[in-house]
Amino acid sequence: MSKKITPFKNASVIIRDIELFLNKYSTLFKSQGTRISHFFEMSCYNNVVKFYENNGFRVLPQNLNNRIFRYKISAAGNPDNFSHFTVSKSFRNVFYDFEIHHNLSIECAYEEDIFYTADISVIKKDSIERTNPSTYLVKRSYCKSKNLETFFEVKHLAPFPELLFSFTGIPDNFLTKEPRDYAIKHLAPSLLMSGRANFHAEKIKKYLESRYEINIILNLFGTPSAVYSKKYNKKKIGTLL
């Protein structure tokens, strides 16, 4: 009896999925990274873009190099040297324009010159700043919290209690149930994980999602469409979609 192969566990399958996604935009993929966690993070980035595709946004790749889309697979580096997607939508004669970035530094909502790096972030267009914060000796590119629309943390792991609880400790004001003041919806801040939950982890997930304005999306090796498909219930922030 042959062993059942779980979708996307093989790196070559994830790479092929990335290539097929970029081909839709006449864009090429040059393999970056060496670990399956790198490719899983790229795949999750693409799945966030697919969420906007499926909800009527105009989606365009930006900052290509000879048609190659370059993912930013670490916190290091200037985002100007990497690719990203823009997503835009018009509603009641108001045009909304955002950028989706990979491993971008975000300034803390409560204290200047303190930063964290979001694996995937959706920000207002043209809101990246490059200055000399007091905490660094060189220039740093980052987005102020006020220009951050939503963010995603990606973990190629099975969920466990300490990791699930740590997601709500990210220093930002996005996790509370405060209403947003414009008419476009994004996915609420989300923890994206490749592994399945056991009974205890599932209970923690339900508790955290009931208390905070977040999504904890698990088993993405088995159901990657859970990020972007409308058949899966997910929290959103905004007033229209």
C-alpha cells in the first residue's frame, strides 16, 4: 500500500505552486532560500494576494528584475531591492490603494523607534519611510503603525500553546475589536501555520479568536485555500467587502 502524500509538504510541489501563481502575471520565479519554511512563507504570501484577487481588487506585481519576482525571505535588506504586489479597489468613487510586503519592519504603535518585522504586511501605498531611527546607526526602511492595514505571521510548525499565545503579544493596536474608519475590508491579523491542531491547540485557537480580532489559520499544508477562499469563515476588519 503506497504512502499517502500530503499536499505541499514536498518543496518541489510548493515551488511549482509559486511558479504557477506568478505565471498569471507574466512574472518569473527564481528560487530563493533553501528550507521548506522559506517556500511555505512565499506560498502564504501568494495566498494573501489571492484573497484580494478573489474579492475584486486589481492586483499587480511591482519592482521586478527582468520579470523575476524577488521575495524578501528575511528581515535584513532594503525593501526597495525586493518585489511586492499592489492591490487596489474603488468604492463609491473613493480609490483605495495598498501594498503587500514580505518581511517589512513596522514601528510600534505605542513607542517610536521600536520595531518588529511582520512576515507579511498590507500597508497604505507609498508609506514606507527610510530614516535614521535612534535605535540604529544606519538608515532603516519601515512603515509606521498608522499606515499598516493588517499583517500575517507565518510558522512552518504544528501549533503549540506558547506560540499561539505569543501571537497576541505582538506590540500593536490591531488585535482589539476597534472599528476601522473606511469601507474596504482586509483579513484581520492572522497567524498562518502549516501544521494541524490537537484538541488542546484547537481550544486555545477558539479562545483567542473569541477574545481578539484575529484569525488563527492552521493545517495550511492540507488546505492552503483557507487563507483566500470564501468558503472558510475568517474575521475581517472594515465595513464592506
